[in-house]
Amino acid sequence: MPGRATTSAAGVRVGVACGVGANLVWGLAFLVPVVLPDAPTTALALGRYLAFGALSAVLLAATWRRALVGVGPQAWRTAMLFAVTGHLGYYALLVQGIRWAGAPIATVIIGLLPVSVAVTGNWLRREYPFARLVPPLALIVCGLALVYAVELDWQSAVAGRSRGEWALGIAAALGALVLWTSYAVRNAHFLRANPQIASTTWSTLMGVGTLVLSLAALPVVALTGGLRVDGPGDGPAGVVPVVVASVVLGVVVSWLGTVLWSRSSALTPISVAGQLAVVQVCAGLAYVFVWEGRVPPALELAGFVLVVAGVLTAIRRARRAPVAVATR
């Protein structure tokens, strides 16, 4: 027989705050390519996950007696799986989607994450009647549509690409969407089933998994020239900026962002946490606007307003009463 678990209103508030924080941190990943437009994408990606993994290995070595209490082989296997679905595998497919189909197409597909996570999570856990999800999701989708209509260069999406490249790019972007949706939903389920594992420990375990995978990929990437940095050491595409950006991405975006997201996943209904993923897109664009010193046009601002309204609607509905969660 299914059991019933209840998430308190106070827990939802903390979870929402952590979810918003995670997505504000993840939004920094949008800014790095703008700040370092000539930096090699592969070097940045691998550097990010090596930094994430190195920090995690150091933290685990320093705290293993306390951190590994209650962590068994199954937890390690799950952490390795999530290192692929939520980190390396997801990012690799996203990069290929952008390369083959263009940034506009890939961005729109990945922009469906708030919807895919909310709907999949609610379908598996039945946290709310689906009718309660329709208004906030509709506001979010309409807001994103306005933002994308203004912000994305749609001409570049169709220029110089064959049908085969389009097909491969769309497939890769859809694969990235499926991987991260799976990660978000299964991660929430795992953390609720294993409350003895702290969110910092869980982020660290995933980081160790990414370190193992990154070290395995390092020789291949090096042999194919993916780590080549052509600029001077301190130039805009030089070694020093790439290393600094990799450390920021690995330590702040990956490790801290994963800690906050794991805490949110443990406390917040996944259908609500999924909708918070839209904050990442808005935060990333806001950081770019500040960096470039420009103000978005009125239509794009209207899109942001709709997105915020959708998120606030989702939070208000989640706080209206304690959430009964069906577990199997």
C-alpha cells in the first residue's frame, strides 16, 4: 500500500529559497561565455568538472569519517549515475546540440526543463492534481516564449546547417533535456529516501564521480586538441582566465549549486522545484545585461514578469497547505 509523507510549510519555504539560490548560482554559467567569448568550450567544461571533482575529493578526504556514515555502495553507484545524467553527460549533449542545431534551438529545448521536471515529478509522485500546475506553467511558458522571441538570433539557427545536422542537434538537445529531467526527479526521490545523507555530502559524492569521469576523458580531449588555449597567458582567451573561470564554475556553480539544489530537492515538492529551474535562465540573462550595460526591451521585460508571476504562483500554491506525497 502506498505510504503518505508530508512536507511542512516551513520546509517548503527553506526548499524554495535553496532552489532559487541554486538557480541564481547556475545562471553564472551563462555569463562565462560572454566574458570569455574566445575561450575553448571543451577546456572550460573539462576544467569546470575537474575543479568540481578536485574540491569534492579534498572535502571528502577531510571529512570522510563523518560524511560517509550511512553511505553504502548503492549511494556511490547512484552518485556516479548522477555525475553523468546531471553533469557531464547532460553538458556534453547540450554542447553538441548547440554545435549541430544552433544555440536558439538548443536553448528553447532546454528551456522546457521547468515543464518537464514539474510534470514528470508530479506524474511519478502525485504531489498535486495536475490542474494546479497548469496556471504557473502556462505563465512560465508564455514568459519564456517572449524572452526567446526577443533575445535569440533565429537567423543563425537556420544558416549553413543541413537537415542531418539539425536532426542530430535536436536529438542531442532532447537527450540533454531527458538526462537532466531524470536526474532532477530521481535525485529528489533518492534524497527523501536517504535523509541521513547531508546535501553537502551528496554534492561531494557526485563531485568525486565527475572527477573519475573527467580524468578518464582527459587524455582523449587532450589528444583531440580540445584543451588547446591559443591566447596569451593573461589575455581574454589565455590560460589564466580559463583556469580562473573553470575554478569559479567548478566550485561555485557546480559544487555550491548542487548543494543548494539537493537541499531544495529534499524539502520541496519536485513539481515546484522543477518550476524554479526557470530562474536560471532569467538570472543568466540578467547577469549578461549587467555585464554588457544594456536594458532589455519592453517585450522581454514583460516575459520576465510573466516568468516571475508563474514562479510566485507555484510557490503560493505549494504553501497553501502541507503537501501530501504518495510514495511507493
